Amino acid sequence: MALTDIYHNKIGQPQVVYGELGHAIEKAVERSKAEKRLWNLKRSIET
């Protein structure tokens, strides 16, 4: 899932809007790091 796959409502209090956006970015980074770790593990097992 890419960050672009997530819709964020831009209407509302800025603290809430940016809080939700920040949370989505953190989750996307965590997912990306996990995918990279899995890819590296798979590559190390195959070699």
C-alpha cells in the first residue's frame, strides 16, 4: 500500500488533519522498512 492509496480529508482543524497525515506517513515508513527487511531476508535465504 502506497501513501497515495490513502485518502485524507483536508477539512477540519489543522492539528487533526496534520496529525492524521503524520500518522499515515509513519505507518507507510514502517511498512516500507518491514518490506525491505523481508526482501533482504528472502534474498539471504536464497543465496
